[in-house]
Amino acid sequence: MPDFDNSKVLIIGGAGFVGSNLLHLLLFENPQIHITVVDNLLSAEKLNLPKDKRLTFLEGSITNHTILKQIKDEYSYIFHL
């Protein structure tokens, strides 16, 4: 796996099974990472997300204009699950 330290990562669908496991792995292996998760929670649970200062959670669909406005950063990596 590449080094994600000092990276900004966007995970779309990050509260589901695959996304939350990816999230946990990235947080565990990269102490300087910042991750933004966007998930509408239709087939996921917010409980799957850890409480971590390196994590920002936005509840809603990536197709929602309000959510898109909140995603202002440039990301080094984007995972769309």
C-alpha cells in the first residue's frame, strides 16, 4: 500500500463495510492523514466510523449540491465505493 501520510483522502461511501475497513486501515497506518467521508447512510451505520480528530464526516449524497459545496479541499486520493 502506498504511503498516505500527510495526505488528504476523500472516501465516498466510507461508512459501509468496505469503506469503514479502508478508513480504519488508513487511520491506523498513517498518523498524519486527514480523511473526509461522505455517506448517505442508506446501507451503512455511522457507528462504523471511529471518533478521530483526523476524520471529517459529511452525511448525505455526493450528488447533493450542499455536500459538494462542503468538499472544498483538494484531495491526494479519492475512493468512491
